[in-house]
Amino acid sequence: MSNSASPTSLTYFRYGMVTLLGVAALCIVIATWRWPLIWDAQVFHYGNFLIAHGFAPYRQIIDMNMPGAYLIDGWAMKVFGPGDLGWRLFDFSLLGTLCLAMIAIARPYDWLTGLFAGVMFGLVHASEGPQNAGQREEVMTVLIMVGCAFLFEARRRRSPWMMIFFGLSLGMAGSIKPTALPLGACLLGLALWDIRQKHERIACYLWLSLLGVSMAATIVAVFLFRYHAFGALVAISQRLTPYYAGMERINFHLLLRFSLPIAAYVLLPFAIAVAFAEKYCRSWEYWAILLGGAFGLTSYMVQGKAYAHHRYTFVAFTLLWIALELTQAIRKSGWVKAVAIAGMVTGSMVLAPIYTRLLFQFHPMNLFAPALESDLRRLGTDQLQNKVQCLDLVDGCYNALYHLGIVQSTGWMGDLLLFAPGKSPVVDFYRHAFWNSTVKNPPDVFVLSNEWFNQTPTYDKLDQWPAFARYLAENYKVIVSREFDAELHHGYRIYVRNGISLSAQNQSE
């Protein structure tokens, strides 16, 4: 390869990159648009369904997730529709918005930066399967990136009014995970430092950004006060959140190892090489991007569980930094240019096809929910209104109730605390609360999955709470037992209360 390429050859290279990345983005849509609604997304959908049917978040729906998660999920359901396809459209819109925000951030340098980083993130995200579609961290990452785009554009255009949208975006990100708020403060501090260096007035930038944050805070406050849920949220945050944060943590070495996907690890050496070779002046925007990555890594490490979606902010800013270094270096000469071109070719012609092929090999099916829907229909959905209770995490019980439009007997979401291994005052507190609500209004039907948080699926989880196991055995009988996964043995049982006659009680299978 020649050390220097003509503008025409560079133009052709860029056209080729855009084409390959565009094809990869199209493949994400084609390969995933029929993916089902599963995992955490079904829980938020059903939570909003319960809220619409009179349940109060945090007071009656026991959940540690912040209000922004429910608000944004509810807005997505209204805009894109309540079904599985609507959730895929929401996920596509998140990826598209992230890509556009990255392009806006990189506009003065090279818009190809944003396209490269955005598509690579989309491939990494989609390759993790439907369970991470629309995850809270994905939404938070998009909001943070959009906020950065407005922040950068506000300074570039000398348009302080755009700081409103910076504050609003970071404020809504903070309503999902409060750790986004310190990042917003640090990003604002960097921008204000740049303003002061240029001897411009900072007051309007500061106050307009605070106005945006206040708008986000008002949205959350209205939601909480509407359901008289502010005190309940504070209580849950003080009691339940620390307990969950301490569960199933892994060691620092493994956390660091899984902090980035393979694609980022492959591309990092190319970016690091050209970054150290090129001594160009780094603006405050460059350091803001690095700050976003540092925040993402810190947030991931603090959570300590190595879940793929916990690293999304770190992955997005890392890919953006990699793309920025590579696209700047392809305009240079010598070995720096060659390394940058090699890095971008590796991303678009090696990694992208590998991830794309993986997407088309996915055949995700949620056997649990359709089977349960069929069983509940035979029992009579009208007879089950306010008379059925799920004891499940994310296998699909809430999805089935959501699809059938059945309201639970209680607002209890998830059985993590009910069958938690080990003793804790927190576990005792929530078991007592669930016991009281169950005794006061005994459901006619329990649906018990064998999913057990971070344990091998088994119905032996009942042994963690002997009193409830006895109550279930003495007052209910199993009428359906199903198993689906030959390897993991996921399944569920349907219990009907003694003396209750439903329209069609199945024999145990």
C-alpha cells in the first residue's frame, strides 16, 4: 500500500465503508424484527399494565427500578404499540438515535466516525439476543449520547438554548440510573471551562442546562406524586437496592475481562497505535468523550455483576473514541494511515460480517409464554382477573398475563426475594409483606416457574421459604406442569386453590 493515497482513492474508500456499514445496519433490522418480547422488557410492560389498572408503583408494585424506566417504557408503548413488534421498533429507534447522536458529535471531524461507531454498537447489542432489547442501560446510553450532542452543538453554534435539551437528556438518564447525574455535572463543567477560556459568559449556559434538568425532575415528580409513591420509592431505595447491589458480585479481574465485547478489544490496538503516534491538539470535546467512557466503566464496575447491558455506556463511548481516532488517522500518511485503514477494514469487512452471520443464526423462541397463555385460556381468562399470581422472574409469566390482559391478584413483580438463598432482614421484610397480601386476598391460581436467580432452574427454590411451601402444598394442587429446555429444564407449574372450580382444569402432564 502506498504511504499516501489520492483524495479520489480516499473518497472511494469512504464510499465503500458507508456501503458496508449500511448493509450491516439493514441486516440488523432484517434479522431481528420478529424477535419476541422477553426478559426485563416484559416486566416493565406488565408493570405499566398494572399501573393502568389501578396499581400504584412502589407502594403496590414492589420494584427497585427507577421511575424513568417505567416512564420511557410507557411512552414507547404509546408511540410504537404495545406488542412485540412495537418493542422491536423501539429498539431500532434507540439504535438509530444513538447513531445520529454520534454522527452529530463527530460532525466537525468526520461524520463517518459516528456511523462506524453506531453500527458497530448496534451489531454488538443485537448479537446479545432479544433479551437486551430496550434495556435500561441502552436507553440511558442513548440519552447521555444525545445530551452530549446537544452540549457540543450548543458550543459550536454559540446557541445556549440548546443546553435545555442537554439538561433534559441527562436528567431523564438520571431518572433511570442516578449515576448519570454526576456525569452530566462533569460534562457541563468541561463545557463551562471552555467557555471561560474563551472569555464568554457562562451564566446562560448554566441556567438553561439547569432548566432542562428541572424539566426532567418535574416529569418524574409528577409521576411519583400522582401515585403518592415518593415515600415508597425512598424506602425501597434504602432497603432493597443495597441488598440487590450486594448479590452475586464477581471479582475485579473477571469484571475487567468482560467490560468490553470482542469487537472493541479487536479494534482497540489500532486506535491506541494511531492515538500515540499522532500529536494533534485535543479539544475539550475529546476529553468529554473520554469522560463518558470513564463514567461507563465506573458504572459497570460499581454494579459488579458483569451483565452485558451494564457495560453499554462504556462500550458506546469506547467505540466512538476508537472511530474518532481511526477516521482522523486515515487522512494522514505513512504507517499511521495504513494502521487506521486496517482498523476500519477489520471492523467493516471482518467483524461486521461475523456479527451479521451470528444474527441470522439466532432463532429465539419464548416457548414459556405461548404455552402458559394456552393453559390460562383453557382455565378461563375472565375467571382469572385479579385471581392469579406469578412467581417468576423473567421466564415469561408476566408476558403471558400481559398478552392475555389479565391483572394479577397483587402487584408483586418477581420472586427473587421470596426464594433468596441465605437469611437477611430485607428478605424477611418482603416475605412478610407478600405473605400478608396473599393471606388477605388468596389467589385462585399460582403460576410458579422453576427459574431461580443465578441458580440452576429448579422447583427446590421453594425450600428457601418452608412456610410458604407448606401453605402452597396444603391449600393448592398442581394441575399443569411443563418443561421446555432439554438442557436447562426451564418450566412452570400451575397451582389451583382447593375447592376452586375453573372452566377447564387440566390434568398434570
